[in-house]
Amino acid sequence: MTSAAGGSAVASARPADRIAAHGLAVATRGLTKRYGARPALNGLDLSVPRSIVYGFLGPNGAGKTTTLRLLVGLLRPNAGTIELLGRPFSWRDRRRLFEVGSLIEVPAFYPYLSGRDNLRAIAATGPPVERGRIDEVLEFVALGDRAADRYDTYSLGMKQRLGIAAALLNDPPLLLLDEPANGLDPAGIVAMRALLRLLTSRGTTVLLSSHILPEVEQLADVVGIIAAGRLVREGRLDQLLAEGAAVRVRVATDEGSRAAEVLAAVPGSAGLEGPTQGPEGTTLTVRVAPDRSGEVNRRLATAGIYASRVEATSDLESLFLSLTGRPDEREIAAVAPFGGAGTPP
Amino acid sequence: MRLLAAALRKLARRPASWVVALILLAILALFYLALGASANQIPDERQRAQIETFLRDETAVRVLLGFLLGLGGLLALAYAGAVGGAEWTWGTLRVVVARGESRSRYVLTTFAAIAIVVLLGLIVAFAVGLALLLLASAMAGVPAPSLSGEFLAGLPGLVGLAWLGLVEQAAIGFGVATVARSQLAGVGAGIALYVLEQFVSVALPQQSRYLPFTVSSSLVATPEQAATVGTQLLDPALSLGLTAAYLVLALGIAALVTETAEITG
């Protein structure tokens, strides 16, 4: 993964006032939003450098979409400030949004109009759109052939692509995309990735909200992880992956505590997670570089513990789960899908 | 202008625009064909004469306009409610707000397009209604309506008043749908208000003259027509002023709600 952020100072954890807004495409400071008594954002400090893809990650309900809604003036913050492209933005500064393209939540279009007519209708609002641009963006998202068809005949992926096309209408320097890969097939995802890469190479900043971690891992230069309305980590993806590197082992259930003793003694370890009981044994994760998995296995074997599985991990998922809360394997096995209480119908 | 042109294009392509117009024309045709076919089959001369007034002279034209304002008003209310509510239901308002479009300008321009569509619909329905009136007169054996020069000179003004009445009723549907932020709830609540006012007008005929649907419906009525339902017309200037006030109020509420709303859907 390349780092288009280059030398921009994006620390992994820092006080808000250490970050200068200069050079940032999006900066929020102490951004707070409550829906009634329920807090959705709780002092969010986001720093999105320019001309990169910023992966905005978080579990469902963490506040990703609320943040994007605030960035485009759909909602008013209860507290905090927003800067877009280096200048303050408030709810009333609608013209500042002429420089922003967005796809917030699901694409929204008139079902009875064609794709092209929908874009015409949208192009009549906000900033002026250059002649020929509509067909250009339709080709961009590979909808040229279906542009004359009614929107309500489009597949989910085509609707999503039309949403991306609408966001690109003004060739904005800042693009906010909420779960853009929703409904896209693998080829569509690859095409979108190429499109976003092309845009960032031209200087566009892309703020991409997602909970599909592999997608972000392949695309983002800088990542921000949000949980319960707060930014829990922000930094360059390669740095974060190095921090999140670990070796995960699975041993027999009755050997969990002994294995924990052995792994706790691994020199240079940044920590140990587990033991966690699961249906197939006990899992432990030791925070060491992935290339030390052999050494970890040898130490266990020397202690007479034979791991049924040794896995080197250096992925965003491990980091994400460690920051936002890893579910217990027994809980996963016991509960109904998506946390539902009953038996599936 | 590009926003208004785009809003008009959207309405022209919207199936509901054509469906509403067809419903109005179909009911209009049924009304006049039934009138023409039944008029000379009624043995009672007094009843027959009463029905024939619907086909005679200037009263016939006022009845036609009153019909368009009555049924057309209900359809305009539902149509405008559907258009206004759909912006929230479909999320298209969210898209234009996120593009930096002025919320109130967008909402008011959308309504301006509705008002233009209503005007076009009224002109077409009026023209078709006149043709149906002539047909019904011929079927009933009644001479074609004879209109004085003075009445003809005032006819554009009368059509204008009917349009204002329709636009006021449409604005109420639009405003209710905007407050409800829903296509279905807006249309439903708008029609419920309309029906409620009809009940009120039966129970309290004098007081109901000031209510929005009644006041706009009375814009093209004559004192004689009002007397048949047991009420007296308000002063025409007062009716006009109240109709305009209700129109402005409904649009003002729609603009204010949109301007201050937090858009979460």
C-alpha cells in the first residue's frame, strides 16, 4: 500500500491542538452530536490529510454516518468545529459544499427517471456543472450503456455506481463516500478502487467510511478508527498494521492457562490477549512481529504444549477488534446471528 | 431558472402527473356524460330544469370551474403532498442539501413547478370540460351555453382565481407532507384535513367559510350557488386575501421546516 500522505504529520495518538489544520482536507475538533439524550459523537478529532484515501472505520453505530452528515451540513453539531479544505465550515455555509462531493448512506434518486435524467436533476442544484460532464461521469462508473434506463430497474451495484457518479459531478477536491462498496460486485469494487486511486493521484481527497476492513486495507493511506463516537486511533495504515501485528495460537482447552504463562514470557512482546475459550479450543494472541511465529510455536512445544493452529496476523481486523472490542468466541458461538435473541425464522 | 426547469422536467416525467390529470378528466367526462344522458329522462320538470342549469349559460361555466376547483383541489393537494413528501422519503433532498443547494430555494422552486403544472392541468381540463359541456348540452337537448361579452372578458380572471384556489390547496398538501417528512403520511394527513373540513362545514357552515379549503373553493362560486348549501359567501376581496394568506402560510411553514430540519433519513 502506498502512502500518498507522504511526510504529513499524522501521529497515531495525539491531543487535538497538536494538529494544525493547514494541509488538512478535513479537520474536526471536539465534534459532538447527540440525538436527544443519546450521544452519537463525543468530541471527535479527525484529521484528514489532502490528496489521500482516508479510511474511516468503526463498528455499526459508532458514529461514522453521523460524522459525514455533519460534514455536509445535514446535521448541526452540539459542540465542536469543522474545517473543510482548510477553512471553517458551519451549517449555514452551504456554498462551501460546492467543493465537496458526497455519497451519504444509500444512494437517493428519483425512481421514475433514467440514470442520466437523475444526474441532470442533481446537476441543476448546487454548483454549476460543465456541459458534457454528466456523460463523462456516467462513463467513469461504467453506466454509459444503461444511462437511459429508469433508475428503478438498476441493480444495487448500479445504483451505488450512480451515487458515486453524482458525487463526482463537480470534480470536487474532497469526496466523502459512505460505504461506497455496498452492493458492488468484485469487478465493481476493483473498478472503484482504481477510480479512487486515479482521483487521489489528481489531488482529490477521499474520505471513505466503511466497515469492510479488507476494502479499506487495500485502498486507504491513512486510517481513523472510531468507536462509541470517539476517535480511538488515527494514523498511516502501514504504521497501524505494524502496531497491530500479532501471532495467534490455538491450544487444547485444558492447556490455556499454561500456554498463557509461556507466551507471557516471550521477550519483546507488546502484550498478550486471552486465553479465550472457543468451541475448537483456547485462543491466545501474543503481540509480536509475524515473523516470530516459529519462535512462539517452539516455545510452546518446549513447554510440552502443541498448538493446533499458529497464525501470524498483521491485518486491520485484529487492530480494529482490539480497539473496538473483540467479541468472545464462546459468545459468537452461543448467540443468534447479529445478536438476535431468538431462533432465526 | 435551471432549478425551475429541472423541477418541471421531473414533474413532466413523473407518472403521477399524468395519472392525476387522467383521473380528473375521466371523472369530468363521467359527470358531463351522465348529466347529458340523464337530463331528458327525468319526468319531473322542476328537477329537470334544475339539472339543466348545470348546462346553461354562465352558470354552466361556473359549475365547471367549481367542479375543477373542488375535485381538482383534492387531487392537487394529494399530488403536491406526494411530490413534497417524496423528497424526504426518497432522500433526494439530502442529496441536494449535501451539494450546497439552498434548502428553502429548492423547496419553493419545487412548489413553483407544481403551481405551473397545476395551471397547465387546469387549462387543459377547462378546455376539455367546455367540450364536454357542449356535448352534454347537445345530448340533453339544451341550447349551447350563451356567454355574454362581459362574462367572457372576465373569464381569464375567473380561471386565474380557480388556479389560485388550486395552488392554495396544493400548498397545504405540500406543507403537510413537508412537516410529516413523508410522502405517504403527507398525502394521508392532507386528505384527512380536507375531509375534516368538509365535516366541519356541514356542522358549522358559517364559521367554516374562513377555513382554507372552503375559502379557496368559494373563489369562483356565485351567491346563488352558496345559498344552495345554506351559506353566504365571504366578501370576494376577503376570500382572495385569505386564500393568499393560507398559501403563503403553508409555503412559509414548508420552507421553515426544511430550512431548520436536521436531515437524518
